Amino acid sequence: MKIDIITLFPDMFTGPFDTSMLKKAQDNGLVEISVHNLRDWTKDRHKTVDDRPYGGGPGMVLRVDIVHKALSKLKNQNSKVILLSPQGETFSQKKAGKLSKLEHIILLAGHYEGFDERINEHLVDEELSIGNYVLTGGELPAMVITDAIVRLLPGLLSEEAREQESFSQMKNVFDYPVYTRPEEFNGWKVPEILLTGDHKKINAWREGVALEKTKSRKR
């Protein structure tokens, strides 16, 4: 898989993509992640990517011609172009699963007052949002979406972890609580069922607790 990210602030991606699972996925050749500065497709000495909105109003708007140049350079016949926007479809685990099966994704991170509407209408395949709130730009959503997609790529997580996640997604429940040593700390004890070695009973207990946790959180 290849993921291209277009942004005005490429330095924001230096840390998150250089550690943990994302680094492992890149080192193992499971994904290629490239971050591009939108200003690289400008020609004026000020590297201008935005302008005032027609009809007046606050802020600046990212220009359709600059974005078109960037996408023309990066796109191929297998590309899916996604605009990161508060008005987009809310990103979900199900969506991450679908995107993880694609060959090439281009994430377009906005800033300022948004994009020229012609970008939404003619240059992207869909819009995604990571929640009902407004952020400074699309960089953090791009990181979140990339992380959620990459960790689903075959060969990254253990088979056991993938099966457990699949179970949780299928049942639409939260994970069960987990414990480790010490068995007792500060008067707080590990549930007795987990110490029995009876995996059938342990799995039933875990499923029941996870369902109860899900119900209580969604009330």
C-alpha cells in the first residue's frame, strides 16, 4: 500500500510516522508513506496556496489550481483521494477496514477557512471527518486515519490480535479488561476467574464483562 499526504505543515508528521507500528510497517515494506508540502506546487516566490474568498468573508481559502497540480502529479488509476473535512463522513473502524484493502490513498489535509468548493466537487473521491469538532487543520486527522488503516495491514499484527479485534468489531463491543502481575496491589486483586486456567470460563467471563462495559458506556 502507498499513502500520500498533502499538507501545508509536513514537519508535524515527523514524530508519529517514525515510531511504533507505523515505523514497523514501513520498515517491513507493508506500506510506503510520503508527506508532501502543498507549497511545492506553487510558482510564485511567496509560494502562495490560498486567496481571499469571492463574495467576501473571513479567512483565506486554499486554491483549486494548486491542489489540482498536486493531485495530477500524485494520482494514478488506482488512487482514492480523500479530503479531510469536518463535514465529511465520520471515520470508523469499518471504514478503516475498507481503506486498508486499497492500493493507493491520497489524504488532503486542509487549513485556514477550507478548500475552494470546486476541489470537493471535482478533484476528490470522498470526504472524511474524525469527529464532530473543529481542529486547526487536517494534519491530526490524517495521522489518525493513517494509523487506523496501517495497523490492519496483513502481516503487522499477530493473528491472535487480529482475531480478537475482528470479534470486537463483529459484536460492536469494547475490549474486555486485562490484568497482569502483581496478583494483588494496594488491596486491589485480579479477578479470581482469571487465575483458574479454565479458558472456556475465562472467555465467557471476558465476553460478558465486555458486553456490560459496552452497555454502560452507551447509556
